[in-house]
Amino acid sequence: MAYPIMNNSHKILIIVGPTSSGKSELVVKLAKKFNGEIISCDSRQIYKGMDLGTGKIPGKWNVDKTRGHAFCQHFVYKNIIHHCIDFINPKRKYSAALFQYDAKKAIADVLRRGKLPILCGGTAHWIDAVVYNQQIPDVKPNAKLRKRLARLSAECLFARISRLDPKRAKTIDRHNKRRLIRALEIVISTGKPVPPLDVIPSGAKNPLTKLDNLRDPSAALGMTQNFNVLWIGINPPRPVLISKIKTRLKQRLKAGMINEVARLHRQGLSWKRLESFGLEYKFVSLYLQKKLTCEQMFEQLFTAIKQYSRRQMTWWKRNKDIRWMASPTKTVKSVEKFLK
């Protein structure tokens, strides 16, 4: 497949914001209006079968007959193609490095077909990894170290990363043991802090060129210097957002989120693996193990989601390129101006 060379005529739209802010439906409207396709940037929505707990859109996999290949399938929601979503078995490990590579391939494919790539999500460092071509540390998993760290509580792990890498501690989820362990693994293995999200200088070697047997899309697109990006942030007033979080959580539970977690466990995912996904999967798993009552599960999960939304905003507020919008109407006008 021949990929186009990225230049200033190739524009990319990015929609960010905290959980429950309404990003998913907004990007669908924008994709319809501006001939776009969506690249999902959510670290849990990549997994098959993890639907209600992740707030995944209810799309379906369709074969794209127009492209002449039976294996060419797309995840489609409201007639809009979504990439990097619902394609990984939750038993498998998936990393920011793999997402960086897959997202770049998706962007290249969307641009090749003359459409607008729209990145959308709440996993901030995944989006930054793509846009800023982050040099992701090539640190292989250390089973012995991970086993030793796994014995510690999240509080102990967070205290340790705070001492070793204060900058990373400011943005990491202090309750997510999986991410805390990975951050410590990088710091301990390299003797250095987790690398910041720096733009790789033009001509620098891309760390993902050896993945699979595919041509590296980042090199083909010239993604080091020529991104022409419009960042849009959706951030409702805090009381409105908290109300939306609570309403959506009740809706997910009513729709069968507890049954979803129980099904995943029956299919072979350990409680430990489910808890590692955090938030909904952690607290529902604790409830199913009778470690929490239903009321405790709801209140603790509600609190954790609110805290997560704050951490998301802490991350995004560092980015001065984001234009924060109060209404969809203003968003549409900004995009129209950007695409002229």
C-alpha cells in the first residue's frame, strides 16, 4: 500500500475531554459533516467484549465490499467508520507503542482515501504518543520485578514512583496498579524517569519501524514535523459533568454492566486481570467477589470516575493548543474555519 506524504494540506482533527463529556456522539456528527473517519484513542475500548464498562459505542463490524477484500472489515457506528476499537482479545497485552503504530496506519489509510482523520478519546498519553511521535521506551516486561511489585499496594507503588519520578507521578492514575508497575519498571530498568512527550527531531529513527513486516506509516507520513492539527476540547461545567457521570453510570448498570464483567470472568479473564483494567471492571469485580456491597461498589466507583475525570483535565490543561468549547455549534464553526 502506498501512503501519502504528509504536508500542510493534510489536516487532522483531535477531540479530547473528560469521560462523559459527550465526545463520542460529537465526533460522529463532525465526521458526517466533514467527510471524516474516527480513530478511537481509548486504552480499554480496544478490547472485544468490554462494551458497557468502557462506554463503547454500539457499532458493528462490516465487510467493506467496495475495497475488494473479504478481510477488509470496519467497525461502523451510524455509518461512520471507527478505527482502533473493539479489535483485541482482552486476554492479550496491548501497549501504547502498539497503539501508536496502529493509529498511524489508520491515519495514513484515512488520508489516502481523501478523508479527514478525527482522533477522539480520553486516554491522553495515547493521543500525545501519536501526535508528538513520542519516543516510547523500549523496555521489555520484567516478570520477576512485576511479581515483586504486584505484592505492594497501589499506595506504596504510587509513593515509590513519586520519589523516583515526580513528574510522572503528577499525571499517572495513582489507583491503577498496572500503570504504576509499568512506570516503575521503566524507571528501574533504565535508571531514568519515564520520557516526556517530546517531538522527535526530523530524521530521528522511529522506534516502531521493526514492528510486523509493514512499512512504517510514521516515516511515510512525515509525522515528525508536518502535522496540521486542530485540537478541540469538550469540558462541560463541573456540576454538569458530575451529573452526567452519575447518570451514565446508572444507565450502564441497568443495561447489564455487572453481567458483562461476570461473562468476561467466565470466559477466562482472572479477577486480577479484570481489576487491572481499573474503574468499572475493578469495582464490579470486587462486588462479584463479595468484597463490596452493591451500594459500596456504586459509591466507590462513582468517586473513582470523578477523580479520573479530574486527572484527565489536569493532563489536557498542559496543552495550550487545545481550544475549549462550550457548545457543539462553536465546534463546527472552528472546524469549518480550520478546513478552509
